Amino acid sequence: MMIGIPRERKSGENRVAIIPSGITPLLEAGYEVVVESGAGLPAHFSDDEYRHAGAIIAGDAESLYRQAQVILKVLAPDSEEADLLQPESTLICLLDPWFNRPLLEQLAARSVQAFALDLVPRTTRAQSMDVLSAMAGISGYRAVLSGAMALPRYFPMLMTAAGTIHPARVLVIGAGVAGLMAIATARRLGAVVEAYDLRPEVKEQVESLGADFIAIEVPEADTSGDGGYAKAQDEAFYAAQRQQLADCVARADLVVTTASVPGKPAPKLIDQDMLHRMKGGSVVVDLAAERGGNVEGTRLNQKVDIDGVTLVGHVNHPSRVPVHASQLLTRNISAFLFNMTEDGHLAPDLDDDIVSATLVTHHGQVLHGAQPEITE
Ligand code: NAD
């Protein structure tokens, strides 16, 4: 069975689904592999490296898609690329299924069997396949680095002959995978860190990284949903959060927001009044920008100045660390594939919880992704 690794087409995407060192395990499992010429270049892997690892190089996407029965990608294909997929072929990538219904319909109409890596369950058995966690870790790390670069201050405390520099104060809102990595990175750079999450059970993890957990009083609510994710709340709840977080935001030099709820717009946790209370030169990095943002005024993929506060709405931070992001993706995607492999063939067991949770199109039908598109 031939596996195809296409070049990612989305502008600004530097990652590749499988790096050259990931080719040998695929061949050993009994697959053949074809790689589109230049697929690894943005992540600094050459065609020659893939060739030496035993892959065939296809000159263009058309030739790759003609040969491959299984496509391993990072991001969802656009509609033009989806039309290149062979009927009855298999697609494995991040599909953002809650917000990509037309693409799912298109894939189903072409009888493509598609697996959404975004839906890998957050279970111990699926840990090695957990693309979202691997990429969220990079996002948290990069968010702090870009915040530090935009901040007109030092991060660490310094005692110099020219005087004492006080450490930067960092606030992390949302202490999931990205938030915990942001806390660890800010601590390593010497900042004093506070963090908040609506799931009270993360307090211990926050404190184990040397940060203070902020406890606020919000209306009584069920905050922890399935799979360890947060549950969406009503506007009165978010208003109470904003009111009680306002002082913490005002005293922070850098705020990193990561709050999200699967399949929903990002909750608004910082409004314009809160931004106005921040010191001039402060920075807010909004990692939820793609889902509408946690901050009022976030602009997708832009850095804006709001009364002297820099608000960063960049998305796809993992693409800015393409070598290691691609290395982690290779491990995640290969583990996912091997869970469905028998004798060099793809043989998905529909009773397997990982297979059933991620299969989004099958036998011409869309199985997931029926939720409404983002409206805010
Ligand atoms: P996520 O990206 O969906 O959300 C980020 C964080 O935002 C979460 O911690 C969430 O609680 C928080 N949040 C949502 N709404 C908020 C609000 N209004 N105010 C403040 N915070 C808010 O989540 P994630 O980081 O992908 O993962 C969440 C959890 O999933 C993890 O902490 C863990 O419990 C679980 N998980 C389990 C595994 C595993 O078992 N293998 C792997 C990864 C994650």
C-alpha cells in the first residue's frame, strides 16, 4: 500500500507530516512511501534525505495523489487539493471537523475515508498519537517567547551595579497543555507567574511549576466536561470571570490566554476596559485567536497596539518551530497509523475507540462535524 506525503499548501505552514527519519518505520511496517518534491524543505528536510531513507519523490501533487492510497498530512486540504484524492483513499490529518463541514461533505462525496487527528481521545493509550497536546506545548512555549520579545522590559530579576531590575509579572489564563508550557517557559526565563483556569483541578499542576493559582469566585457551575476539557458557560459566568480577573490582568506585564472549549467560540475573558487598565508597554498574546480570541480586539494573525498595550493574535505558532513540530507529528501520526495497520495494509477496526472517535467520513457519509460554524 502506498503512503503519500504531500507538501503543505497553506501559506505560512512550514511543517511536514513525516520527516525522513520516519520513513524507515513505515517501510518496515510494509508500506511504500511517496513524498512530494519540496515537502520537507520549509522544515529543513531535503528530497535527498527522503530518497536516502527509501521514499520515492513525486515531482508534483498530481503525481503524488495519483500514486497514493493513504495520505498523511498536517492540515486539512483545501477544496482543490481534496479533489486530487483518489476515490476510496484514506486521509489522515488535522481536519478541524467542527468548523469544516463543507470539506467533510466533499470528502464523503469522493468516498474518501478521512480521520481527524483533532479528535484523538485524550486517553493514556492514545497519548503517543495526541497531536493536539504536542502542538499545544509548542504554542505555549512560543507564546511566551514572542511575548518576551515584544515586551520593553527584562523578564528576570537582575541586581546590577546600575540598579535592581524587578522580574516581569506573567499571567496565564487557561492552564491546559499550552498554558502549562507557557507557565514553565516564563518561569525558566525568570518571571513571576500567576495562572488561572476554570477547572479547579489544575491548581496542583500550576503550583508544581512554581506559579500561583488564582482562585476567583464565579457563579456555581459545572466546569469540567468530557475528556478533561472545560465546559462552555453562559455570558453571566464569563462576565463574572472578567470582573474578578481585572486586577490580575492590570498588574501583569505579559498575559498569555489559551482558554478554549472544543467546538465552541473562545470565551471572551479580557475586554477593552481591562486592556486600558494595563501599564503602557504590556503585552497580551491571545492563543485562542483562531476561535475568535479570548481578548476583545484580537485581530487574526496581527499584532495591534491598543492604547500602548501590544495585543498579539498570531496563529499556528507550531509552524514557527517546524523541525521539532514535524518530528513530534511524525511520531504522533505514525503511532496513529500503526494502530490501524496489519501486514502493510490499513485495516481500521471500527470497534477500536481511537478509530471510531476519529473517523469522520466513511462509505460516503459524514460521521462527525455536525455542529454549527463559529459565528462570533
Ligand atoms: P483546551 O485547549 O481545550 O483549553 C485550554 C484550557 O482553557 C483548558 O485548561 C480549559 O480548562 C481552559 N478554559 C476553558 N474555558 C475557560 C475559561 N472560561 N476560563 C479559564 N480557563 C478556561 O484544553 P487542552 O489544553 O487541550 O486540554 C485540556 C485537558 O485535557 C488537560 O488539562 C487534561 O486534563 C486533558 N488532557 C488529557 C490528556 C491525556 O490523558 N492523554 C492529554 C492532553 C490533555
